[in-house]
Amino acid sequence: METVETVSVMISEERLLARVREMAEQITADFAGCDELKLVCILKGSVFFTTELAKRINLPIKLDFMSVSSYGDDMESSGRVRIVKDLDETIRGQNVIVVEDIVDSGRTLAFLLEMLRSRQPETLRLCTLLDKPSRRVTDVKVDYTGFEIPDEFVVGFGLDYAQKYRALPFIGKLSITDCGEDE
């Protein structure tokens, strides 16, 4: 059976960048006076968001990257969390913000934040571009939220479906329609 994928704009590029600027200003104010801030970008989805955010934070920034998987090529989380790439440097005694593209069920982030807390950072906060609180099954405290969105599958600005649509400059709702042939 053939399927057709369509993407409709949910959050425009202009709205995204304006909100990223506001979030960066808040982070700058919250960490004013700190020597350095480490952003931990959760690959691959938050790379676009982390880059735009880092450019706008008016503090000394260090970047590190982690890759954590619970989706694969599906539209639903598997519930199994796997560390694909760990941090390159220690976070002990540092001010750390985990930068995520989307908080959905919260399972992956609850696991990740607990693991990072055990590494004894000075502070550990969570920043997400998108939040779907209606899908939450595990309590996760989000310190900085770009947009709260309904329970839709979204792509763009780093978010993908089977590695497609990441480079869209906006957040879009993905719809997949079956186009079966009549026999």
C-alpha cells in the first residue's frame, strides 16, 4: 500500500526564532555572573535549536552532545532508552542545561536527567523547544519551554520522521495517508 506524507505549518520560522531569542534572554538573566554555561545538545533533533539558542545566549558557552534513542524510525516511542553517544567531557561542578527538541512521554528525559544528576553538576536544567504535556507519563520538570503543542507528530527545525524533514525552517504537522489501490 502506498502512503502520502504531507506537512502543514504549525509554528512559523519567524515565531520560532522570536521565541528562541526570548528563551536565550531568560537563560542569560538566570545565569548572569556565572563563569560558564554548558549546553548539552541531545542529538540529532535538537541540533538546530541548540545552535540558534547558543548564538543568542550572552554568556560564555561550552557545548557537548549526547545521543539518546527511544524512537528509531517509528512515530511512537518504544519506551526503551539507549545511550548512543555519551558526553565527551565531565559536567561535575558545572552549570548545565540539557537542550531537547521535544518532551513527549518524559520517559527518555527522566532516565537521562537522573543519569546526569549522578554526575554531580552544580546546576542541571532542562530546556525544550516543544512540549507535549498531554502525552506525559513520567513527571519531568521543564525549566525553559519554547512552545506547548497538542498531541500531533511534528517535524522540522531539527525534528524528523525516518530522517526526513529535519531541515524545514518551521515546525510542521506531519500527516500520513494510506492510498491503497482498489482491487
